[in-house]
Amino acid sequence: MMKLIIGTLLILQLVGCASVNSVSLTSIPANRGKEVKSEASRTIILGFNFNNDYVNDMAEDLKRQCPNGVVKGILTKDEVIDYFLFIVWARKVTATGYCLQARNTASVPEGEVE
């Protein structure tokens, strides 16, 4: 009986799953430039997640990768990865877009990702 319990616990430790909660997409430009990507993740234990500040720097990260242009065609994904029986899991947010040369940089307000 003890072997069955130990075997079951070992199998459960190997089990994990992932799911995508939401996906959003802005219109993809016809002339795609360089692809830019930003990721942020957080490990959550026992469901205690006190803030979502870890995603706040993603827009700035995309802009840093495209210093002389604008980022368009942004695809965002919000994923949940379960590592162990809903005791430990991770939230992962990914944003991918295309860096395009701006025609007129004055038309994009300061601090805004287009």
C-alpha cells in the first residue's frame, strides 16, 4: 500500500499544464519591420498574488527596442502554467510587435506606444 501512495505522489509531481487566458491583437501592418518582444512573469504560491506590477514595464521595454520608430501589430498573451496541483503556478504575459520607422515622430505623443 505504501508503494502505491509513493508512486501516486511521484506521478502527481510530474504532472503540469498550461493554459492561455487571453490573447489580444492589434492590426498587423502590411510592411512589417523588425520584431520586438517583451515578457514578464510571476510565480504564485497558494494563490497569493498581491499585485500585477510585473507587467508595468513591458510597454517601455518594447519602446526601448524601437528607439527611432513606433511599435505596431502588438500580440499579447496571458498564460497560466500550473507546476504542482494548483499549489505553485506562474503567470506569464508576452507582448510581441513590429518596429516600424515613424513617418513623423511628432505625431506620436511622448510616452505612447502606437
